[in-house]
Amino acid sequence: MPYPGGVPEWQAAVKYHTVLSAKAIKILDRLDRKIDKRIQGRLEELAVNPSDPRISNKLETVAGKRYSRVGDWRIVYEIAEDSGTLLVVTIQHRSRVYQEIKK
């Protein structure tokens, strides 16, 4: 039987430690439960392979950052290969995320 939306638990090997910025935590706290669960699920997927082209893209306006789409929301993050850390810079609605990143 196929596994909807991800890798089976016994095959998922978390490679990266996820660190949320204060801004990302504040935004997550304000989201409704349904969107929060979807974003949490995507963060778990990103912890396994943050460079996976199926779930993330390079941010063209800022070097070294990537983003992942979750419905109308975007997760912007950086990957620190040497420390094995996935730093979530911000989580924003698609209408505001790119103006916010330019600041």
C-alpha cells in the first residue's frame, strides 16, 4: 500500500536539526491548526533532505536561501551543511514573503 505524502517512518532518517527563528515561531503560533500541521509535516520532510527539488527551490533574489511551498504559505530557510542545521528564517504568506526577504 502506498504511503500518502511522504516516506514511511522506518525509512526516514533525519539528517538535519531544524532551528526556527523567533519570527518563524511567532508566525507558526498564529496559524490555524490545519495549516500548522501541514507546515510541521513539511518541516519534517525538509529535515530529511532540504535540497530535494520536489519540495524546495533556490531563492533567486537572495543567495544561499531556499524556499518550500505549502499551499499559499512559504517556508524560507538556510542549510548549514557543516553543523547539520536547517535554519528556518521565516514562514510567510505568499503575498508578503518576497517583500519581507528583501528587507
